[in-house]
Amino acid sequence: MMRRTLVFFVCSPHSKTGVTTAARLLTDYYLSRNVRVDGFDTASREPLYALFFPERTRVVDLDEVKGQISLFDRLLVADERPKIVDVWHRSYERLFATIAEIGFLEEARRLCVEPIVLFQTDVTESAANSALVLKTTWPDLTMSVIHNRGASPLGRNALTILARYPTSGKFVIPRLEAPMARALDDVDLSLSRFVSEPPPGMSLVVRAALKAWLLPIFTQFQSFELRLELQSSEFLR
């Protein structure tokens, strides 16, 4: 039986919520398992995600038809290779408007491609409302939230805020102390290689802290992937 090809839209309608961090972590999770992955950076003016994976990522401008073709035609290739789209906040509305216009979700399912939205949380009601619009428009759309405690802390009302999002699951990215966060900003630092082969010049303290931060995140991605496989198993229907 052909396995589904997973297409992740890592997104938020707002800036500075951790979208690129989440896209990077998900990409490195797959690379750490020797899984080939295709990345797409929709921040055509400031393509940070592409800087981390220059050989695996294309930069696309969704305001141009050429960019839309470059993205969506590739996402519909059912090659069992995960696709990860870093959705720039300025591209958010254009992306989902185009998805609706071309009937992307319907065509994807016909081709055994599974679109998944990873929605970044923040404290605003408008973010949760945007997620609700997506779920109302496409009730069968798989959606999970990512709470990045460093980029977009929710404070004491975290549980109340998270309850506003119409999702069945969540990921948590813990906050990093400043020295570790600065190390993470290095575009030459491969997190997939870091797990087994940390840079020799890195401080032992930073190395230990980064590993303690990274491995539970990878475990969350693995658990999510396993749940998807179980849900799609014919033997459980």
C-alpha cells in the first residue's frame, strides 16, 4: 500500500511567533532520521528558513503565479517525501486563498498527499480566530498548534488561550536561555548532525543544554508521526 506524502504548512498570520524555528526543527527531525525532505520558504524578501537548508529549500513568491506554480505543483507530487512550507506571515492570507481557489486540499487527498497545518500560537484572539476559520472552511484538515514559549509566551492564561484553537494536538517548544539561543541562530549549525556529532568548538554547557532542549522536541514530532500512521492504517478501520 502506498504511504501518504505529508505536506506541512507551518504558519501564523502574525510575525515573531516561531514559524521558522518550527519549520527548521521539523526539517532537522526528518534529516536526523535520514529521511529526505523538501522545504519551501515563502518569505521571498527575507528567506531565513532557506539559509538553514540552502540545498533542500526553494524560495517562492506567492504574489506571483510563477511562485504559486513552483510551490503547489511540487507539493502534489506523491513521492512519500515530506514537504515543509515555512509560511511567512505576509504570505499567510495569499497561501490559503490560493489553496481555496485551486482546490488544493481536494486534489491532494485524491493523490494520497496529506496536508497538515502546524499553527503557531500567540496571545491574540485574532490568531485563534484565524485557526478557526481554517478549520471551519476545511473541517477534515489535520491541524495542530505549536506553542513556542520563547518566541511567543502565553503567560498564566496559556491553557485558556490554547483551548481557543480548534486542534486535536499541540507541540511545545521550550524557551532557551540567551547563550543557547544565540548558538541556535548560527545558520551553519545543523541540528540533525548536532544530535550525534556536536561541533567540537561548542561549549560543553551549551552542548548539554541544546541537546536537553532538542531531543524532547524530536520525540514530540515522532509521536505525532506515529499517530498519523495509526489513524491511516487499514487494519484499524
